[in-house]
Amino acid sequence: MAVILDGKGLAKKVLVDVKSRVESAGLCPGLAVVIVGDNAASRVYVNNKKKDCAECGIKSEEFALPADAGETQLLTLIAELNARADIHGILVQLPLPDGYSEEKVIQAISPEKDVDAFHMLNVGRVLTGDYSFLPCTPAGVMELLDHYNIDPKGKHCVVVGRSNIVGKPMAMMLLHRHATVTICHSRTVDLASFTQQADILVCAVGKIEMITADMVKPGAVVIDVGIHRKESGGLCGDVNYEDVCQKASFITPVPGGVGPMTRALLMRNTLAAAVSHKAN
Ligand code: NDP
């Protein structure tokens, strides 16, 4: 039976640490959270982020635009937030409604305030290893691995999924830590033949419970990034947890694994942005 990688517990510790660093440095970090339209899931995410901010002494300011506000109005808002000295981080909740170019909006955020690390400059910095911010989800995964003394060095890590926000930066971070990395995607032929070789398997696919026990090497570390709402109620991930936890050595649960770590790392990035603003 696998050891559970307790993201919920570790995320609490990260928030406590951020709070104490905010207080001891006498900082007042500010995070602008921009939401466009009335996507119910986005509303939940935004509310959670505001709650995390309150918990660690970060001032959050919400900017809610109607879905039909238009890209120009959104870009004008971002330009105003880029110029504000009391705002250190800007987060635009994705997905945006139809009619907005997410790429254009992300690139409009000042790289110094891009606490999601989605801006091209920050993506490049992750690639070179000379970064200011790391994208929150893969950074949260690395934090979990470190906390449980799971060293990727020399291990074969298989990342399923190649999105810009999870799969690709995840692979890059594991590579920086001297893992041998394989990236799989929707055109990978015989996915199981790769996942079965993984010492550390990271699943960021977005397909409900698609990773089954027969696809996992005995004793593997299994990280499930996926989040899905089950028809029967409750949440599950990309991994068939009940079966895979019998075979893996470590596993992240859903909920309570990667999700809370993603939220916590956003707070840490906002603190880092405020510290760097103060230093400059
Ligand atoms: P994307 O949809 O952007 O990317 C999914 C990736 O999975 C793509 O690279 C796609 O390949 C690949 N894929 C799709 N089907 C298959 C398949 N059958 N076999 C192998 N690979 C496949 O998703 P994200 O990376 O944004 O998110 C992935 C999951 O993680 C989602 O469930 C999302 O909700 C969740 N998530 C959770 C977070 C958290 O904090 N826990 C944060 C962010 C996301 P291709 O490129 O070829 O299309």
C-alpha cells in the first residue's frame, strides 16, 4: 500500500511559512485577481485564492469583468495593474470566455508580476533554470517530492501531458534535478509501455482515471495532477487511485494532493514578487 503524499498538510505549512515571512519582512504583498465572465469553476478557484491570501497576510484585490467586457478593457486593466506599486502579483483566471486571446492577455502582464509564470520570459527562465517564478503546479509537485525525500536524480520520470502550464515545465524541472525524462502525449504510441518504465510518473492529462494499475511499475511514485468532478459527486484524478495505490510506493490523492500545493505556491510566488519589488 502506497504512502500518501499529503499535499493538503504540506500546503498548510507553506502558507504558515509565507505568513511568517510576510510579517518578519514587514511586507504588504498585493495580489490582483482578475476574473472575466461567470464560469462557476473559476469563481471557486478565485474565492479559494482570496482565502489563501487572507490566511497569509497578502492583500488580494478582485477585479471582475463581465464576459462581454472585451479584450481591450481587459488589457487596459492589466496595464493599470502593471503600473501600480502596491500590486506585486497579477493573476488572470483562465480559461477566458470566447473572444479573448489568452496568449495576448498573458503576455500583457509584466513578467515581474506574472506570479503564474506563464509569460514567455518566465517560461524561458524555467527552461534555462535561471528563474524568478516557477509555475505553481509543477513547483508544488517538486515541493512534495522534496518533502518526502524523493530525489529525482538518476530516476526515469515519465510525464504524461505536454501543456505549457503543467507537462512541459514539469519535465524541465525534473530535468534540472538530473532525472531522465520522457514526455508522453495524445500521439504517443503504446502509452503503457512508457508509463510502466517510470520510477516517478506524473499524470497531467485531464482524462478521468485513465492511468490504471497495469500501467504502473511496482514501487513507482505516482503524482496525479488531474482534477475531475465525478458524476456520482466528489473529485477524482487522472489515476485510478484505488487500484494504483496498491502498487505504487507513494501516491498523491485527489483531492488533497497537488491541488492545495498549487494554491500554496501561488502565495509563495506573490511573496517573492513583493520581496523582489522591495529590493529594487
Ligand atoms: P491540457 O488539456 O492543456 O493538456 C493535456 C495533455 O494531455 C496534452 O498534452 C494532451 O496531449 C495529453 N493527452 C490527452 N489525452 C491523452 C492520452 N489519451 N494519452 C496521453 N496524453 C494525452 O491540460 P492541463 O495540462 O492544463 O491539465 C491537465 C489536468 O490537470 C486537467 O485535469 C486539469 O484540470 C488538471 N490541473 C490541475 C491542477 C492542480 O492544481 N491540481 C492545475 C492545472 C491543471 P496533446 O498535447 O497531444 O493534445
